[in-house]
Amino acid sequence: MSISAADVKKLRDMTGAGMMDCKKALAEADGDFDKAVEILRKKGQKVADKRADREAKEGLILARVSEDGKKAVALEINCETDFVARNDDFQDQASAFLNAAYDNNIGSAAELQGIEVNGATVADHLQEMVGKIGEKIEVSKVVLAETDGTIIDYIHAGNQLGVLAEFAGDVTDIDVARDVAMQIAAMNPIAATRDEVDASVVEKELEIAKEQLINEGKPAEIAEKAAQGKLRRFYEERVLLEQKFVKDNGISVKQYLEQNNTPLVKSFHRIQLGEEA
């Protein structure tokens, strides 16, 4: 049957698929728009299947925080190229997925797949994006944070690194809190306090330190005590509140917060684009 240019444009506007793909789908569906949409979705799934083993390390990290700072969601959406990540349509879809996660209190990428956005599930939208763009596209991380204190977000320029920092109380100086969120982004601590560091990590650091000292010729009992000093330095490098504050190396992050009457950080989430969870 003859497929008009107006019909092709209508299907393109509905799905965002390419003009030729829309024309072929309409022809295959004998002009039935619902069938044509289904055909395009199936095509999107086929493209996704073909690209399932491809690496999608580009993309965006976005965050949304409630006005009172009690709830926040961060999301990572991935694609194969930076060119696609900078596309307005891609960014608009990413924002829609973020809002859906926030509105529905979603805390995992798997759970988000079944949430509806504009009449279709996120999974269906992702399939359509794959069919239209021709790259592997996926939402790889969704983080939901809730608190009795205050959550402050920081998204680094380019949307490739994001932080949600939870403070143990009401934050009145946002600039001070955001400085600390930026510290988390820059210095990549493993925990907010030393008590949160996994015991196995501490044991491993002590073992390494002792072996280094013994290899340097130190007696075992001296190496045991000296290893504790090395462990303290480990905490200063890897634990947020004990790290040197990047804007003033003369004080720790904890001292910076205390000097500015800002609650201490209880916990944080740091999301690096393309990094394994």
C-alpha cells in the first residue's frame, strides 16, 4: 500500500524513530499505527540484543533533592558515545526517568524498569531509544536516599560524577555543605567515619603495614606498634571526616564543618560514570 509522508511524520513524532524506519514499519503493518509502533519496538529490542555485549561507559549522572533536603534520588544512564549523551532528547529522557524514580520512591535500576513514563514503561522507552539511536542505552544505577537530617547533592561539570551527602542535622550554610560534597567527589573516601570502614579492610591494611615494616628489618613487636601509625595515616587519606580539607590543608573536614557550625556527614553516595557499583 502507499504510505504518505504525513503518516511517516506522524509515526516519527510518536516514536522518535528514523524516517526510513517509520516508512518500512508502516508498510509492514499495512498502515496500522499500533502495529507499526510494535514493529519499531521489536526492532529496538533486536538492536539492544545485538549491542548487549557492547560497553556503554558514556552518559549522564543526574540528581534531584526535595526542597526540605529530606529525600533525594540520583540516577546514572549510560550510552556508548559522548555525542549521544549531549543530545537534548537523550537528556530529556534521562530527566524524565529521574523524576519517575523520585516520584515513585525507586531505589534500584531494576525496579525502575517497570515504572510508567508518559504511557510506557521505562524499559519500553529504553528499547525505543536503542532503536532510534542505534547504541546500547541503559539505566545502570538508581540511588534513593532519605534522612532526618539534610541531603546535599553535587554534580560535577559534565554530569560524569555525582554525590549525595547526608548531614546529621539541618544545614543552614549550603555552601559549606556543598564544599564537603565536592570533597567527596574529588577525594573519593571509602567511608564517612572510621567506624564505617569494613573490618576486613582494616585487617588487610594492618597486615600490609606490618609486612612492609618487617621487610624493612623492624622486629615484629615494633612493627606491630608502628603499623598502627600507618593505619592512622590510612584513615586520614580514605575516611572523609579525617581527610585534610582540600581548600585548607591545615584542617580536617570534620574541623571545617565544626568551625562553620555545620552538622557532620553521616553517610554519602558517590557515583562515577561507568564505574562498577
